[in-house]
Amino acid sequence: MDTSIPIGAGLGSSASYCVCLSTALLAGTGRIPLPSVITATGSVSPSTALSATDAETNVSLSAQDLELICKWSLEAEKLVHGKPSGIDNSVCTYGKCKF
């Protein structure tokens, strides 16, 4: 896997990975539904698999889904860092700090 996220630079690369992994595992086990894909034309379709073109569009997840993703990604970050602040995984999950 290639990424342009600098590793070890304090930019949250492990948090972004943990959020992606948590989302994939939660969706794969049915704990959260696969998200509906909002295409570039604005149509909404439930997705069983995201194609490369769909990955460039917006994906909609419920507040409960995001909360579960954030919680699981924080647990994963604890394995990586020991005592993470929770800010990095929250920003990666919600796109902002959630107070």
C-alpha cells in the first residue's frame, strides 16, 4: 500500500489508518451498514462495493456510525501509541475536532 501521508511526522498517519481499518472492519462484520454513495450527479445509491469512481464522491454515514468508528479507532490507536489524546482519530473520523 502506498500513501503520501508522512509516517512519523506527527501528522496523524496512524490515526487515519486506524479510522480506515475500523470502518472497513465494522462494515465488513455488519456492525455498520455499507454507506450510501452520493454520486457526482447527486443520486444516492446503496453500495455493496465502492468502485474507484465512487471513491471520489461523498459518502454518507450516520452520527451513530461515526461515533462507533471513532471509538474503535481510538482503541486501535491505544495499541499503537499507548495513550493517544483522541484528537487525531476524531479529526480523521469527523473532519474536525468534536468537543
